[in-house]
Amino acid sequence: MTFRITPTTGDDGDALLIAGRLESEGLDELARAVAAAARPLTIDLGELRQADAAALAMLARLEGSGIRITGVSQY
């Protein structure tokens, strides 16, 4: 498996933990998870090891739409 999405629900909304390598082939699955999640939504990238250009572009669009992105590597 290239990546894993682990959904959680807390008092401050839903969160999706993304682990592994997020590449363009998995973006439909990420889009489905985002659509199914309650708002406010946080996407935690603390366990993300690699992302291709298409995945980075999607994450930027999601952040631009108001979804909180955490755990972003400085690299």
C-alpha cells in the first residue's frame, strides 16, 4: 500500500491522518475521505513520507478551501 488514511473524530471536528506516499493515483480516495468528513476538518501530514506534484497541488487547494493542514515537513 502506498498510503493510508486514518480518520478520527474529536470535539473540534474530524481529522484525517495521511501516512506513507501520496501520489496522483490515490487522490480520488483522498477526495472521497475529505467529502465524507465533517467540518471543521484537519488533515495531518505528520506521517506523510512523500508526495508528488499532483498531491501537493491538491493539498494546497484543500488548504485554500479552509481545511486545516498540520504536520507539514519543512522540506
